[in-house]
Amino acid sequence: MGSYSDQYNHIFGQDNLAGGKPVNYTYNVDDVIYDGVDFTEFGLVIFAYSRNITIRNSNFSNGGLSLFFVNESEISNNFINTSNGHGIYLSGKIKYNNISNNDITVSKFNSDGIQSGHGCNFNLYSYNKILVNDGKNGIFIDTCINDTISHNTITTTDDNHRGIYVGFYADDNNVLNNIVNGTGDGIDLVISSDYNNISNNDITSTGSDGEGVYLYQCYFNSILNNTIKTSGNTGSGLRVQNSHNNTFKNNGVTSINSYSILLDESISNNFYNNLFNSTSQVSWDSAKFNNSWNTTNQTGTRIYKGGTNIGGNYWTNPSNNGYSDTCTDSDSDGFCDTAFNTSSGNGITGTGFWGNIDYLPLSDEFSEPSPPSDKGGLIPNSSGNPFYLDISVNGNPANIYLENNHTIVYFKVYANGTENTFYNFFAYANSTDETLSSRTGYLQVNITEEEADSCTYTKNSNWVITDECIKTDEYVDLGTGNMSIGTGGSVIFVNSNITMSRYNISTTDTNKIVINISWSSNDYFLNITG
């Protein structure tokens, strides 16, 4: 097939049959809609060298629907049940087509639910329901660039079937949010298919040798956020063969009877923040080339169990007594004290082992650090009545709720142990937390002269606040004294260095005062003394 009109100008006579039925061949049509057409009387339906055609709510059987050099078209909500070919076949520089919401059943040996190749670009295959009874692949694309396969539900019934196949120089494609159930492989990437994104797919393979995700001779792909379950004796959750520089992150991989990962002559792949649940974690079919099994210790959402930082992987098994379940985590930071040797499945000390070491394996022992007795918790004021100090880190504010209308507060703010580092201080007389939330918006307002004048204060003296008071970018030493805040009044210091010794803050509001101290560094803490 070519790219010129006369290469598609064919005439099919009555004696041209497919499966004993005539062929419906449509050539060189644009801007045409076929809605609710029954094509089942034809052995094969072909559209060629056409643009902006819509085929929807129609029925196909026998040889299904074939598109040659068809662009910017929509194939949607069709019912296709084939016994003599692919469900939908696309070939010859196919671009910008939308293949969506079709119900496809394939019962022909070696046929695919959807097959697209030979120059397919920027096509969308989405929300299709595909059943492969006696075919080959649910969706097959090759030599395709920038195609998207998303939100499809694919069921296969044979160990030789594959849910989704991306191959032969297919680059920069997205395979997202698909559900694949069957006995063969879930998703295969093969033969120089690079820079593809395989994310958020739910894959289940129950066949004896079904792989969850299989890479063969592929590079720089991202395998992210997938849920993979396999139960075969020889199939693995992830199989990586002759493939390099791929990233496997945030995947949940369960392989009941086989390996989580099978590596074969693959190097410089990066595995981190994955959950690997298997009795046998990693296997090599050949030499144990160097791969990476953790990233740096950094803030992030963990794939499994509690914790605020990510690093390596969580290594468990169906009995929940795997390495991450049982390792020692003496400081309860969520990381095992000893690195994990993926070659032996044991903890190690030192380095080596061909570099296949998870140096930051996740543990299940994370717990929030308890603040020292003088840095938080339930603290009485001078009258013996309690106020509550709720301190958090990672850029979140620390709020002090004073549950009575009169208290004495002693505090300083430190960053990395150094006083007088920039931070924000707010004091409000409020009756509800919602009022506080709305008032934090004052961080964004411009300071008017009138507002600035209302902020006049003198160190070690009484300070009465009856309206909104804002000061920015200055050193403030309140010393000792009294601050009285009327209902609806507020004082805000933005990017100011605040110190105070023994300061009495009161309000005419009988419900509460809220003092809010916020910061952006993880190293800031609030020091309560007195």
C-alpha cells in the first residue's frame, strides 16, 4: 500500500469473495457518516484512501473492518464479531483516528482484536472491549509513533495470546489505564520500541508461562503505577530481556508461583518504589548485569506501608514474612537497616554483588517521630489550663489552638538550630477554623498605609489589636508584654524575624485565639519553653 490515490483505486467484482461472501470496498470518500449500518452480509469491509469518515453503531462479522490510508476518522460504538480475520485492521500511514467504545470478539487463529501498523501515528484506541477467543493479540501496534492505548478492557483465553503488543520500532506511545485479563502475556514491548509510557494498567495472567509485562530489546521505557498479578509456574511479573535503561517505578507486582522479576542480559534498568510480592523475587537467565534497585532517599508517596520518603522497593511474599516484613529498622524511619541483595534474597552489608543491591529497601516499621517534651504535645499555661500544639513538618503549618480566652505563650522559632530565621507569624481572634482558613489569604494582599499604621507597637509594652494588622520583612522583638486582640482583629508578620520572651496574648472572643506559625523548610521546629 502507498500514499497515492491511484494505488487504492480498485474494483471488486461479484467473484471477489471473502469467507464465501462479497467484499465491500469503499475508496476515496471524505466527510461521510455511516451510522447504524449492518455490514454482516459482507465477508470483508474495506475503506481506503479516505478522510474524516465516521463509522458508528454498526455491525461487522466474518473478516471485520479494514482501513487503509484512512486519517482523521472515528470508529466507535460498533459491534464486531469476526471468525475470519482481525476485528479492526489499520495500515498504510494511518493518522489521527479515534477507535473507541467498540465491542470486539475475535475467533480466528492468529488474528487480533485491533491491529495497526506500517506508519500509524497519533491514533487513539480507547474504551474498547475486546475478547480474543482463538486469535493472537487484543491490541497490536507496530512501527507506530505517538499512539495512545487507554482504558480498554481486554480478555484473552490462550497461553499464546497477548493483551497488548507494542513492537518493531514503535516509539513514544502511551499505554494507559487498561485492564488485561488472560492466560498469556499482559503487555509486550519488543524490538526497538523505545520511550514508551506503560502506566496505570491492571494486568492479570493465570497461564502457566504468562508474563505481566515483557520487554525484549527495548530501551528508555517507563513502566509506572501498574498492578500486575501472575500465577503461572514459569511466568513472571516483569520479564526484561536484552533491554536497557528502562524505569520501573510504583508498580505492585504479585507472582504467586514464580518470580517477581526475570532478567536476561539486561543492564542499567532502574527499579524503585515497587511492591514485589513473591516467594522468589529476582531471577537471571544469564549473567547478572548491573541494574539499579533504589533511588535516593527523598520525599514521596510510598508504594506500600507507611512512611514519608521513598528509596528502594518493598520485598514481601504471600505469607507476609519477606525481607521488608521482617528486617530490622532500628530508628523506625521506614527503611531496613541492612541493604537487600537481589541475587540471594538476603540482607547484606558492604557493597558488590554486581551492583544488584537495593540499598534502601522499604520496611513496615515506620512511625512518626515523637516530639521532645518541650517541643509539643499537651502543655499547660500559667493558669493550669491546657492548650494543644499540633506540629507537622514538610512545609505544613503548625497551629496552636488556645482553648481559653487568656494564656501566656513562650516560644521561639529555629531553623537548623539557628534563631531568627525568616518565618511567618499570625495571631487571630476567631470563632471558627473556617475563619482562620479565610484569613490566611492575607498573605497575598498588598499592605496599605492605613493597615501599616495600625501595626504600631513598642517592645515590652502592651499592644491592642482591634482590626487587621500586617507587617512584612522586618525584625520584630516583642520582648515581654501584653497583646490584646479584639474579635475579628488579627496581627500578621510575613517573612519577618520574630522573637518574644514572656508574652501575654488575650482576646475578647470567648472561644479561642489561634496562633499560626508556618514555614517551608523541613528542618524548622517550634520550641516551647518556660
